[in-house]
Amino acid sequence: MSQTDPIDATDEMNRTAEQTISTTDGETAEETRSEWVDYDTGGETKLAIKNLDVYYGDDHALKDVSMDIPEQSVTALIGPSGCGKSTFLRCLNRMNDRIRSASINGTVELDSEDIYQDGIDLVELRKRVGMVFQSPNPFPKSIRANVSYGPRKHGDIETGLLARLTGRADPESEEELVKRSLERAALWEEVSDRLEDNALGLSGGQQQRLCIARCLAVDPEIILMDEPASALDPIATSKIEDLIEDLAQDYTVVVVTHSMQQAARVSDQTAVFLTGGELVEYDNTEKIFEDPESQRVEDYISGKFG
Ligand SMILES: Nc1ncnc2c1ncn2[C@@H]1O[C@H](COP(=O)(O)OP(=O)(O)OP(=O)(O)O)[C@@H](O)[C@H]1O
Ligand SMILES: [Mg+2]
């Protein structure tokens, strides 16, 4: 048959129109290839995400995302606004459970155990997988109380977690935990003589490092950060970036950023999400920024859209 069936042709045009509409302004449609996201990280897998779909009501926000996140490294998530980066991050410690319209299919394995299976203790999960948000959100309490809040709330001061963390079981241990967490968050030297001051009196960059210290105080394994430096000036940003790299020696860090330079500077591997909630490419950071496989990814990182 040499002639195109007119019904099929209309159908084809509709589908093409649909594809065009579903992409960001300036972005060209392109078929996604599974090998572009099939990246072997080489490290021990801390989080294995398999066929993850997220809907908000009827809105399909994340589509069939699969990727492995290796331990003790920095994984950057980049992509244009609305492509599902925060949604993806929130799936990793089940924060999306709090959004009533959200429904989630697929699996997220933490050390090979599915965090979405029945009977998972969410408090314990969120201790293991901590989160730092875009705007620093310290409690209106003293610097000390912000850091010791988590261990106190979870009763760990009585149950001995604190002693385990500090390696000591005496009343000084809370003091040590606060110091150790602030040191690890590169804030101790700036606040050691004002621990009783209200945390809201700190600068934005200091507040963000305090939030990181608060997260570290409950001894997490993974730290999720959603644009942790986007509200900060360049000097405060560079401190957070140094800290992220340093934390990756002990923790698994997953960071969402809108800054290509930041992703290129701090991350070991980069996942690029594009419009429609697709993971389009995942590879080591150098490869993504220097020689991406996908034309859409190349257009995005060279600033042609997004
Ligand atoms: N609580 C919610 N209820 C309904 N829809 C939501 C909710 N949160 C996000 N969405 C929708 O899901 C899609 C992905 O949003 P998400 O916030 O994950 O994107 P993002 O990549 O983090 O964007 P940005 O870079 O602007 O932060 C968007 O279409 C958004 O409108
Ligand atoms: Mg977001």
C-alpha cells in the first residue's frame, strides 16, 4: 500500500501535536532511550528506584522512573521547573504520603528493602533518610535546642542512641552531640559561644547549615536536599557546596539544583528529568555535561530551553 490511510494520518498528527504540547517551550520532542538511563554507578547501591510512577489526582507527575543511587556520593537531580524533581526526592523518604492527592506505584529499595511495603516505620525511615529544604526552616528556639530536637523527640537521649552516637553514656553526651553535629555542618566555629541564642538570629546561610546539623543529629544514612542553596548569596552557597562534598564521604547525598554549575561542581552522577516527569538521562556528571546522549538534555544544559 503506497497511500497513507487518512484516518491513520490524522491520528498520527494528533499524536505529534500531543507530543509537542507536552514538552517545555523550545524543547523538541525526542524518543527516550532506556540505555540513556541505564547507568551502572560502579558503587554499592544505597537506593534502588524501580518503575516509579507518581500521580497527583489524574496528573501524571513522574513516569516510570528507574535508577540506582550509590552510597557515599553526591547524586544531582536537574531539570526544568515542574518536571518532578521535588516529587521524586519526596518519594525517597515517603514525604509524598502526606499529600492526599498523591498516589505512588513502583518500588524504592533502601539497602534492598522496599520502603513502600506494609509495616515500614515511617519515623525510623525519616531518621535514616533526612531532608533539607530550599528555605532554611529552623525552629524559633535556641541553636542548641534546634540540634538536640530530633534525638530528644525520638527519646534517643534516654534510649541510648545518643550514647552510641557520641560513644559515651554520661550526661555530657547531649553537649557532645550538639557540638559534633555543628562541627560536621561546618557551623561550630561561628556559633560555639552563642548556643543559647535564638536560631532565627542567624544569617540565611548559617540557618541552612543549622538545618543540616539538625538533620545530622539523628544519625541519618541519606540526606536529601531540595535546592539547599537557592535562597543564599554566593559565599553562603559556596560553603554549602563545600559541605555537600564533604558530607558525601560519610553519607549518601541526593541534591536537587537549578544551577548547572552547582551540579557540575558537587555531584558524582547527574540525573536529568525533563517535561512530563521523565528521567531522560542518568550518567556520571562529566559525561552529562560534556557529551550527553540526548539532544533534549544537550539543549537543556546549554540553556536552549527551560
Ligand atoms: N502537592 C501537589 N499537588 C498537586 N500537584 C502537585 C503537587 N506537587 C507537585 N505537583 C505537580 O507535579 C509536577 C511536578 O512538580 P514538582 O514540584 O515535583 O516539580 P519540580 O521539578 O520540583 O519543579 P521546581 O523546579 O519548580 O521546584 C508539577 O506539574 C506540579 O504542579
Ligand atoms: Mg522542586
